[in-house]
Amino acid sequence: MRKSLRLNKKDYILLLTLFSISFAIRLVFFQGFVLCDDPEEFGNPKYFLENNPQFNYHFHFRFTIWGINWLFFKMLGISEFSFFLPTLLMSSFIPIFGFLILKKYNYPTLNSFLSGLMIATAPFEVMIGTLRANDLIFAWFVYLAFLFFILFKDRPKIQGVLVAISLWFAFYAKIWAAYFYLIFLFFYLHNTKKTIKCEGLFFFILTTTVLHVSIGILWIKLSRIFFPFFKYHSATYPVKVEDLFNLWLIYPTYIFKGSYIGTTLFGVIPYLLIISLFLKFVIKIVDKKAIMDELDILLFLLYSIFFLLLNFIPDTPLKFDQYYSVPRIFRYLYPISFPITLHLAKNLVDILFRFRVKNIIVITIFTIIILINMVQANGATMPGRMYRQNLLSIVDDIKKFNPPSVLIDSWIGYFLTEVYLKNSNIHVEPIYGIYDAKEYEKWLRENENELPNGTIMVANFGSCVHYGCYNCGFQLNLFQENLTENWELLKEYEYLEFSKQRPALWILKRK
């Protein structure tokens, strides 16, 4: 039986170093409000500070998502900092998970630390760790369950309880945790077959049952529903049979190519993983004793089963005549990021050890990959950072000009009102219920005469960076007519490559 993990003072220093480096990288590449889900993610915990959840919408039941932000809002107040701090902290802990898992499997401290650095700098890890995606919260609890599964193998009762609690929290972030229940059931069956003991499995099933039945009884009292996700769930849509192949290619494209705005997501990680798996397969052919060990199998099952289920059975109900799927968004793939990066790091260590490569060469190889990761993380986050840079410049200028009113796309206007201009007396015109630039043009024609002189309009600034509405808001190039002579160009900002626009401020100066 594998011995309990024991850490010394040096290990704790390295863990703190990993966390500090990860946190610093995420601060440098910080993107902020760049997803179209952000108003909901920000608004719900803010609303729950003053009102009780109504439990008539799926987000209200997903307490793992809004509960963390609610807690930080409660402690630190409502701000951009308190909203994104949980993301930065949780993301910075993930390299530590990798370090501890490898140490548990008796990998040398140096190799475990270098693997942690590879995870800390992996482009998709940095990408998700610098914005607000609830997939991070979901995946973090899944990773925590995996960490507990590994660390407490020699204490199956505690293992089963901790894994069950972690997956329960993951479940109430996203229903896709059901896939990981299946994966961990495979893990436990594998353990039971090897050890002929089922304590871990028993306590996993018992704790899972108690947690879900208990919360189900609470839901009945609050909303008369035992299992809310059968009634309240995210949007789905039917897909024609002839469109299935292209639909199934979306996630592989995200993994091996990148986002639809032309930036990388996973970088070189998946390519190197495939190469490393191939090399280990070749080594196995040459040397029959060189087989994949237990951790190889666990990691492979962790990311491959989730990917297959996500790609081919993404939601319910599944019908053969009409395939239902949630919208395919790049961030949904985040739960595979950590296991594939950890698996790559492990494979590198295994292969280099196999050929008795000296430590200096090991450090060099890992350093090259880490530097490539940093370059690709810079590219992956560049659109978001450029967007944020422009947004902050716009906010600073609005404060400087102190206009009586501001016209802007409603999505950005929400954050001006709730975050950036919250403590000012500047009025942000509430333009809700319209999206397309032509609708904004119509609104402007109908309301211009009512606007106070000196009103500032923020033009050519899309709603958000990823899966954003670049034709939303005051996109002047999409207007059918030019602005009236009452409008004067005040300032232009940095060109945004992803939206092909240069944001600008216009001021209303009636003659």
C-alpha cells in the first residue's frame, strides 16, 4: 500500500513558490469582464446579498457558483477585485494539486515542481484563470476530488467522504459533474478489483446519497422540486442530423487550433501529449515491462471520458431525430486542461527517466515548454487585455470629462453603473432590451433631442470579447445614416483586432 504523503519544509516553500508564481502570472495577464455571461455571474451574488434566492431559475440552485462570490462580496464589498479574487486564488492552487499528486506517486521533488510550473503556465489554465468562467469553479472541485482520491488511497473511508463532498459541490456548479460521478465510479471499481476492498466505494456512495437526498428534501421545501435541473437548465437547441459532424468538430478545433477569433487556447500541450503517449507506446513495444502505470490510466480516463461525453452526449434529452446540445463554448472544455497538462508533464518525466537524462537537460526541456506556454498564454489573453485596457481608458476619460449622461452598449453600461462609475454622479443611460446596431441607431434618432448637451457616446465598442456581440451597441460603421451634426468626435482608442473596430468617444454639442 502506498505510504501517506509526507512534506518537508522545502516542499512547503516550493508549494508557496508555485502559488505565488501562478498568482503573479494571472495578475499580469488579467482580462476582467470579457465574457457575455459576466452580468449574470456578477449580478446574482450581488442580488443575493440583499434578497433571498427565489429558486425559480437554474442559476439560483447552482449555489457553488454564486456562493463563493457572495462570500467574497460579504467580506470585501462589491467590486471588480472581490469578484475576480476567487478566480485568481482557485486557479493559482491548481499547480499545487499537480505537485502533490506526483509527490504522492514518489516522483522527485524537482520533477514535481517543474510539472507544477508547466501547469501554472499552460495557456488554457492562464486563459481561464484571468477571467470569470464558472467552469473553473466546477473543474476546481473535480480536481479537488481527484486530489483527495489520490492522497487518501491509504485511508479509504476519508477518501470516499472527501471525494463525494467535492463532487457534490461540483454538481451544484454544473450538472456535467454527473459525468465525473461515472468516472470516479470506474476508479473505485478498479481499486476494488485490485485490493478486494470496497470501503472507499461504500463511503463514496453513502456520502453521495446522503448529500443529494438531503439537498433534495430542501429543494422540495423551497420549490417543490426534488431535482431542479430536470426542470431548470441552461438553453438547448435542436441540431439537424446533417449538421452533426460539423458540431462534433467544434471542440477538437478549440483544442488543437484555438478560438474562433484566431487565438490559441490549449497551445502546444495537446500536441506534445499525443507525441509523449506515442513515445511511451513505442517504449512499451520495445520493453514489455514498460507499461502505463496507475496514474497514467487515471489521468487518461479523467480527460478522455469527459471529452467524449461532452462532445457526443452534452445534454438531455438526447433524441435520435433531433440532437440537443448546449451552445458549444470554448470554456466548457476547461475540466480537461489540468489532467492533460499533468499527464504531459508526467510522461516527459517518465521518458526522460527511462533514458537516464541528467537533471540539467530535464530542466532545459521543461523550461523551453514553460517559455512556449508563456508566449502562447500572452497570445491567448491578448484580446481580453487589450479590451480591458481600452475600457479602463474610456472610464478614466469619462470621469475626466464628467458628462451629464453616457450612452453605451447596455452590457458595458451595466458594469459602468455597478462597478467603474458606481461612486460617481455620472448618469449611464439605461438602454435595455435592444442589441443590434440598427436598433441602437433607431433609439438614438428617437431620443437624441431628449439628451442633455454634453452627453458622451461610447461608439464602436463590442459587448464582450469571446462569443461577443460585435454588431451590438453604437457601431457607427453599421449605422444606415451618419450621426447628426450635433455630434463631435472627442477621442479614439487602440484598435481592437478581434472586433475590427477602434473605440471612440463622441460628445453631443448642439449648435
